[in-house]
Amino acid sequence: MAKRINVTKTHLPSLAEYQNLVEEIWESGQLTNYGEKATLLQNNLKSHLDVKHLQLATNGTIAIQIAIKALELKGEIITTPFSYVATVSSIVWEGCTPVFVDIRASDYCIDPDKIEAAITDRTSAILATHVYGNPCAVEQIQEIATKHNLKVIYDAAHAFDVKINGRSVLTYGDISTISFHATKVFHSGEGGAIISQNEELAHRISYLGNFGHNGPEDFYGLGVNGKVSEFHAALGLCVLPHMPSIIANRRNTVELYDSLLIDELRIARMSIAENVTHNYSYYPVLLQSEQSLLEVKDALNEANIFPRRYFYPSLNKLPYLRNHTTMPIAESVSERILCLPLSSDQDNDDTAKICSIILKNL
Ligand SMILES: *Cc1c(COP(=O)(O)O)cnc(C)c1O
């Protein structure tokens, strides 16, 4: 049997490096509560990503929930049907109603031209995802938000190190949230962060994620446990210095995929704007029909290769939503899109084999 190739493979730093940090944690005796490792990772990430305020969180989902709480959102939140379930489940979890706006076929992000039609007097915010690290139409979204007095949150789970004209994509909107899950480009096993550009908001975010504490015996207000352990932070500290090579290696694989699939007109590939510095987080291919996708996926699975239908299904179809709307573009894309294997150390031979199986089974 051929070796198994998954849609993603976690980048593992040197075990010795991690063990060194674990020994330091052992010596300190402090395993959590924003100790030395979490504080250092927080500061290193702030300068690496060039953002003003960054608060580490347990994961990218709690980061979204804290963002919604921090902005005191109520009523309806305009969002995208084409994202991971955590974007929409967080809205529902926080007692708000997701109102879907369809995506653009060109970049799979929320269609800014369709947002205004979805605004009602109950709308409090726009929560959009930079899909596969491809930035949303951030300028146009901000104009709409300003005009209608709405907050903007970006689910930037895919967007580590992504820039627009050299500026971090994480600096747009009121808050950006990010995930450091083991499947993401930068990871700490589990983890995430909440990024904001405003001091007062950053302060609210910091106590919301730490039970609301203001010192051991006082509380600013309501809070939750959104902390990160020293072990997760230490893993992040080991991965962070390798980001340039992680991204460069992924870029090589993406360029090989591109060159091998370039003549195949039955496959649409993601296009990234000229002014965007991408992070090569995913390699999605859009097939002509769901039938074609299923055939390609089966053929790859036979060869022990496991691409992922991501994102599928379209989130407007989630069973726990009350009003089921139709989102023609998101539904069509989610039925036909397949993320191919991509990691920081993928063999070129494997990439070539994946492409040859796809081309044979179209
Ligand atoms: C991974 C992901 C999340 C959730 O992050 P976790 O750290 O797994 O909780 C949210 N949104 C998107 C778009 C994601 O890809």
C-alpha cells in the first residue's frame, strides 16, 4: 500500500527544541495563566505580524466568541456561508442571528456588492472570512460598515502572514481572529489569537478571556476561560522562527501544482490579487460538477491520498439554523471544491502523482 498522504501535515519543530522549553516550564512550576512562554509568544507574534494588540486564546473558535462579546454585538450579524462551521456556530452560540450574504465566484469571499441589501435595523456587524488566506474586499466592507455604523470582524484563521500592499491583513476591521490549530500554517497544536488596533478594546478582550478578572479578587465584568497553556505557547515559540521556510516550501509545492494543472481547463484554480502577499495555506481546485469531484476524490482515496471537501456543506444549510436561505454561488462552489494535500515538506513526486491521478479521472 502506498504511504498515506493527507490534506495537511502538521509542521513539527525539533523535539529537542521543544523539550528544552518544557524543561524551563518545569523549572518555573507555572503551567498556565499567561506565564513566561505565553507572554513571550504574544510579544513575538505582535512584532512578527506587525499588529498593535494581540491576545492569545485557547483556540480560534473562542477567539471569535470573545470578539463578538467584546464588541457587544446583538441581533443580526451579516456573514458568509462559505467558511468553516466555527464562523457561524460562534454567532449562534453568542445568541446572535447569522444573516448570510453570498460569496464572489472569483475569490470565494463574501460579495461586498450584496452586503447592503442584507442590512436591517437589527444588523450589528459583518463577520467575514479571508477564505484560504485570500483577503476579503476590506476597503469596500469598511466603507459599508462606516456608512451603516456596523462593526467588522474578520475570521482570519487562514490568514497568518498575509499582507495587502505590504500591510498585515490582520489590521483591518475592528477585530481579526486567528487560529493556531495544528492544521493551520502557523500552529501551536491548539491555539488562536484576537487582534485589535484599539487600546480600550484590547483591554476588554484581555479580561473577557480571563474570567473577567481585575486582579485576584476583583472583576471588570463577565468573562470566560480563553487562556493558553505554557505547553501550547512553547510549541508556538518553536514553530514561529521556521515560518519563512514553512511558507517558502509550501510556495514551491503550490507552484508545482500550478504548473502541472495549468493546461487543464476543466479545473479552476484560486486567483490571488497582485497586491496580496499570500501564505500558501491551501490548494483548492474547483471541478466542473460534484460528480466529477466525487470521481476524483475516490480515485485519490484508492491511492491512499486524502484531499478534503473544504468547505462543505455550505453553512446556510446547517441543521440548527431556523431560516434556510439559498446561496447559489456558495452552494455551487462548496459542492465542487476540493483542497489538495499541501504541507511544508511535501515530496515533489507526491505532488506530481496527485496531479496525474486527477488528470486521468476528470
Ligand atoms: C480553523 C478555523 C476556525 C477555528 O479555529 P480553531 O482553532 O480550530 O477553533 C475558524 N474559522 C476558520 C475559517 C477556520 O479555518
